[in-house]
Amino acid sequence: MPPDTNQGQVGELERLAPARFSDLTAAEIKLLRAAPNGDLAVCGPSKENHDPANDPAKADEWGKEREIRADLIRWLCVDRQAREMVDPKGILVAGAKILGTLDLSYARVPFGLNLWRCRLTGKTNLQATEIAELDFQGSWLDSIDADSVKAKGNVLFCRGFHATGQVRLLGAEIGGGLDCTGATFENPLQSEVPGALIADRAVVKGSVFLKDGFTAKGEVRLLNAEIGSNLDCSGGKFESPPQTGVAARGDAFSADGALVKGNIFLKQDFSAKGAVRLPAAQIWGDLTCSGGTFAGTLMLERASIKGTLWLDVADAAHVSLDLINASVDALVDNTKSWPAPGNLALDGFVYRRFSAGAPNDAASRLDWLARQAPFVPQPYRQLAKVLRDEGDDSGARRVLYKMECRRNSDEGHVWKPQATHGCIRQSISYVSHHLKAPAVSVWNAALRLTIGYGYYPGRALALLLLFVALGWPLFRCGYFYWNIVPSEKEAYSDFKKDHRPPAHYERFCAFVYSLENSFPLVKLGQVDRWQPDPSPPEPHDPAKDSIRRMGRAFVSAGFLRIFRWFQILLGWVLATLFAAGVTGVVRKN
């Protein structure tokens, strides 16, 4: 029977180790015996994760028999002779206290390093390490420097993992996923090197999980990181609020410029105390912020979301939402998740549609737009475009009208001299502006009243009809009291004698007469044949009765003439504005 190779390697490791490490502990011997076979070195009383005796938070109570020197693990990973004896499954240790600094920097480790529910008493240096897999599930440690680490498989800091210092993965390359589910990272702003989990420029081929009990006391940073699938922060707790006397700005989660080829989930009791930053992020799927709590700013400036943006956050009054120059395919939100007035920035925000029951009527969305400060027109135009695309032309016009109303109410200019040598020029400009300002205000008020800034040209038509209706009884009374007379000479003479036009002469119609005066292009013959009396009788001219005398004074020829002039001028102005409104000449969109 051939010799058992693994048994030989077990014995060889036990023979080689004492030459480097004296007084091997029971845990170290277990490791040396387990490594050649790919077995788990159980250093505690059991391998059960829920066994209180395996709680690394109580590692100070563990005896010497559970201690493994960090240098022994390094020797197994970097010594060529020892490394060749380790099974491809790698180093698997459970419930041990790792003493000293674990330094595998710049090493090439062909197998995985699995330290489960262990306590690492010193720093862990994995800078530029090439390794098959890193699995620190349930372990407690101080800090990890894994800048530029290359892991072919997964990196697992999960299931009770706890770090009391900074964990760095700058520029890391992870062939699988980064799983920090249920982990705790503590490195608050007051620390010498702030930041709990720093993974700028990291490339993760799989998903990143910061969820289900994940807790970070200190900033989590993924600047310019690339994630091949989802970024799932469902149920994660991120805490890094601004603090007095601390220079750092208080960002709880930062993924500026990150590329996420799947979805981002900030939902299901997600909580952030501090800013959540995703400026210039590229998200190929959805960004879901549902059921979470944000105490600070949610910044999505310049973010590109190819899927849907879901916004259903709790306690929205304390949230500042920045969507400047962001773009999404669809927007799903509700009124209770809208920020308080002044906490919404929408300039440049582009979306194609509202979806899944989100408010999509003009009235609701105008309330949404009113929460942004200061006023900018682009969000109104964007909303009008979406409403028009959805067939709500009336709502789109209302939005654009409100845009002009707010533009003219919010626009204001305050003169502030910038330099002494420019005061004369600025003074001239200031005076010129304020001389023009009243005229501009009057013109804007006229546009609003008459044609709704071009979006409601029917108002001009309604005003014309109003003046037709107003002139109708005035001219009718004027005719009754003989102040409206024929314009032809002979008919005028006959009318002055017996107050009746000749039988062949066209009879007066007050309604048509008022209509012709108000509508410049309407010609029905009344204006050409009738006019206010150019030679009214003297005030002392007797009348047959006092009532007629009073009536003549009330609708005198002079008053009717001035009213007619006003009616004609106003008719031309309103008709011109109506045409300009219908053709869109005065619209600003």
C-alpha cells in the first residue's frame, strides 16, 4: 500500500515548525495538523458559531491553549516548503486568538485564509497581497490594510465580524463578492485616521453586501469603485454625522463616481446619520431608497441611473435631496417622502416618466417643484415635457405658466459694488436697471393677465368679449339718449330733428357696434355708419323730462367717444397678444 502523502505532510509540518517556533500551543498544533488536509482547526471547545465560548468579544478570557502566533500563519503562507504542504482549501481556523501583527503584504498565497470567530490582537497587513480568498467571518480585529489586495474569490467580513480600526481596500481587486453582512466597523470621526471602511477604486466582480445588521461608525467610502453586480445596503446602519470641532464633513456613505452594474438598495430599515453621497455615480439598474431613514443629505448630483429611482424615505423633513444634473429612466416617489421646502435641488434633473403610482398630476408636482430653492426654470420645463409625453397637455401648460409666475416673482437684483474703480459704471447700470424695472414689471403683469405668459391666450379673447359685453349696454343707452348718431351728413340732420334715422338708413345695433370696436378685424358696417355725437347739445339745452336729461349726462357723447377709443386700442393690443400667444411668440420655453 502506498504511503499516505497527507499524513506525511502533517508530520513534516510538525517537524519543521519547532525549528522556527518554540513551545507550540495546542491551537498551533491543531493548525499544523489540519492545514495539510484542508481541515478546520477548531481551537475552542466546539465549532458552533453560537457557542458563547467562541465569542471573540470575550477573547481575553481564553486560555493560552487557544493562541496562535500571527508569524506562524505567515510562515505557512510565505515559506515555500511549508506553503507547498498546505491543502488547496487553505488555512481554516475557528475560535483562536491570533497574537501579533498578521503581515502578508506583497505575498502570493495560492490558497485561502479563513479565520472564523477569531480574535486578532494586532494589525492585519494585506497590502498588495495576492490570495485565493479571504474569509474573516465573525472575527474581531483592530484594523486591516488591504490596499491593492488581489483576491481571486470572495472577501468575507461578515456574520459578526467586528473591526475597531480602519479597514482599507483601496484599489483592491476582488474576483468574487465583498460580503459585510451583519458586520460592525468602528472608526469614528474623532479617530486619528477617520473612516470605517475605505474601498476607493476597488474592483469587485460580484456584489457588495453591507446589509442585515451591517453597522458602520465612521464613513464608508467607495469612491470610483466598480461593482460588477449589486450594492446592497438593505438594513445597514451608517453613522458619521458632522461634529463640532471635527474637520471632516460628516459623510456616512460615499460612492462618488462609482460604477454599479446592477442595482443599489438603500431600503428595509436602512439608516444613515450623515450624508449619503452618490455624485457622478453610474448605476445600470435601479436605485431603491424605500423604507430607509436619512438624517442628512442624499446627494445624487450628476448620477446616471438607467433604471428606476425609488424614493420612499421616512422622516423626509430632515432630508436634503440633491438631484442636480442627475438622470433616471423612471421616478417613483410619494408626497410623504418629499423634502421640506428649501431642501430640494432639481436643476438639470432629467427623467423620462413617473411610474408605479407616483404622483403624476400637475397640481401635486407643482407642490414638489415649489420645494426647491432658489428658483430655476429647468425642472418646470422637464416636468412639462414628461406631462406632455403622457398626454397631459393641460397640465404641461399649467406647469409652464407657474414657471413664469415664479420666475417673475422671484427674480430680483441687488446691486453690490465689487471694486472701487468700477463704482461709476455699476452706478450707471444700477440706475438704468431700476428705471427699466417698473416698465418690465408692468409688461410682465400685462402678459400674465392677458395671455398667461402665452400659455393661456384665451384670456385675451375673454377680455375682448368682456369689453364687448361692457360696451353693449353703454352704447345702447347712448343711442337711447340720442348720443349715438348717424355718421352720414343727411342722416345726421334728420336724426337731430326727430331722433330717428331715415327709413333707408341701417338701424343701430349696440352689440354689433361694441363687437366691431373690440375686434379690429370684424367689419359689419355699424362703426362706419354710427358714431358718438360730434356736436352734442349744450348742457343747458332743455329736454322733455329730467330723467332723459340725467341719462344724457351719464352716457354723454364725450364719454362714449373716449370709451370707444379705449375699446379700439385695447382691442388691437389684446388681439395682437392673442395672436402672439397662439403662435407661441411670447413663450420662453
